[in-house]
Amino acid sequence: MKTNILRCEKCGKYTLKKSCSGCGTDTISPIPPKYSPEDKYARFRRSEKRKQFEERGWL
């Protein structure tokens, strides 16, 4: 059985469970998505990132 390691978004602890044993929040995969030169969604991802930067006042 293959199991990937997961990371807690809140406290940063690593675990194999779907929720953190320390704080109880959901865990995410720390592994980035695979790179593809034919990225179909790059335009949308960049526009969302730009909106987030503008909301935070970084741009």
C-alpha cells in the first residue's frame, strides 16, 4: 500500500493522516504538481495570483 506524506496547513507538521493530530485541521500534499510545458491553465493561475497580490497591496 502506497501512502504519501501530508503536511498540516496550520501548524506545518507532517503526517500520514487526512487531518492533523495536533490541531485537527486538514492536511495537504507538500509535493508540487507536475510541470508541463503545455500548461493549459497558466493564464488563469497567473491572473488569480495577480488578484491576490493586488488585494494584499504587493502590486
